[in-house]
Amino acid sequence: MSLKRNEFLQHLANHQCYFHRHGGKHDIYQNSITKKKTTVPRHPKIDMHLADAICKQLSIPKFNH
């Protein structure tokens, strides 16, 4: 199962995680509270397992549909 990238980016923004910089084929997002960073692929759809891993790396709640 996957979700739209825009929906996931809105989830990140709702939890104080913002775009930090562009990488090669990914964007780097940072949690403004904990200062933790991780990569988010630029694919139009993101796998739910990957979304859960990104949320864990940024120390925010998992995405719920």
C-alpha cells in the first residue's frame, strides 16, 4: 500500500518537520524540534513501510489514513 507524496509531506509539516535541502534524488527534511534529519524520495507515491520508517527517524507519529 502507498500514499501520495503530497499527503505525506503535509503530515510532516503538521508535526513541525520542514524541507531542509535537496539531495541527489531525495529531499532532506528536518524536525524543527529535535533537529533530526532524514531523506524523503521524490516519487509521486511513497510506500507505507517507508513512510513509517521516515516518521520513526524524525521522531513523529506514524501516518494514519
